[in-house]
Amino acid sequence: MSPEAADPFDLPDWVGGGECVWTTSDSIGQARVEGVLSGGAGKIELAVLASDVAYPRPVLDEQLRHDTHQAWAHGQVLLLAEGDRFALPVPGTALDIDLLCEAIRRFARSVGAAPASFTVALQL
């Protein structure tokens, strides 16, 4: 299934309504890090992906790559829907701790939450 741009305000109300924890289920250093965002009332699958990976095939089509870079340049992050899963694409070909934390910080802002209400728990 190809990812599509999604509206952060279409997410469940608990996202951004209180304390949330994003816990990775993969180790970092890959082009995609899977994780689960959990809050008081539920969980959603939320990955962070490096949008510029092109081999063995492009991660995103040209339009979504453009939109990813445009959002990032404006201090925002794009939200993608992949069926019932979500992803935050970031510019680049690799993910490190700083980039993961920045993606989640920007995501918190996109749902109207204070970034301090989101915790990142990394599996190293």
C-alpha cells in the first residue's frame, strides 16, 4: 500500500490531549524505525522514515518527497497514512537519535500538544 498524506487532526482525540509515549520497536540507524505511540486511551503504530532512500527502490514518490522537504523547511513534519498505520517522513537517508526526537517534537506540535508532553523511548 502506498502512503498518502494524512491530517493529524483526524487522529484519535487522545493524541495530543495528554501525555504520550513513542516507543520504538526497532533499533535506530536504519532508514525506517517502527514505533508505537501510546497515550491514556490507546495506541497507534507510528514509524519515522528517511524519505530520500532510493535504493533498492524509492521510499516515497517525488511529490511526497517534495512535501516532506517543504514541511521540514517550515519547521513542520508531514504525516503519512499507510492503511491503519502512520509514518513521519524526514529528509535524509538515515535516522539518528536527534532526528527521531525532532520528528516526534514536530509531530507533537502538529497535533496541538506541547512537545514536553511527548516522551521518546528508544530501543538501542
